[in-house]
Amino acid sequence: MALPQPSRASLVWRALRRRCPYCGSKGYLVSWFKLAQHCPTCGLATDRVVGHWVGAVGMNTMLTFGALFVVLMVGMIATYPDIAVAPVLAASVGAAVLVPIVAWPFSQTLWTAVDIMMRPVTIDELDPRYVGR
């Protein structure tokens, strides 16, 4: 029995809503910083392989550095030629602290979506009750 594989757009859309990228159900996240061990609907493990979250950390880091770059550039361009160091530094520190916190659950679900795109879900990874529907 071949498993239906969600489209890439579906995987990403579900992940951006902080839902299970495979089935789209709620309950994938226990709290802002913690995922459930398995999706409550389809049973997909949130940690599919050892080291799975290295990708989510990488995505979060790239997003944070991108936001930090934008804040620095906008701050320097807006205050040129007499660059206001203290306000630009304060905005940069704020971005460096807030962006990774706000982006963390999205990084986790998006990385799982990317992982599913690279390694499609197999029948062994799902709850038998979900597969039997």
C-alpha cells in the first residue's frame, strides 16, 4: 500500500501554522519550545532520526543572522552619515534575542517539512490506526 505524500506546498503551509507537516493536525507542539514526541493523529515521530534538530537550529540561525543584517543595514542607512551607534546596537541586540525565540517553533515544523520532502514518510513511521483509515 503506497502512502499518500502531501505536496510540498501543503507541507510548508502546515508547518507555518505549527501543525504536523504530514497530516496537518494540531497538538504537534506541546508548548512554544517543546514538541510532542509523536503527532497525536498520524503518529509521526517529531525526532525522525538522531540529530534531526540540527537542521532546525541551522534554519533558525540563518533567519536570525538575516534579520540581524537587515536591522544593521536599515539602522546604518537611516542614520547615515552620523550613525547612531547606541540605537542601532540596541535594535540589533533586540533582534538577536527576539528573532530566535519567536522563530523556534516555526523552524522546528519547517525543518520536519523539509525532512519529509527529502525522505518521504514510510508506513512504519505512522500509527497503524491512522494508516488503516
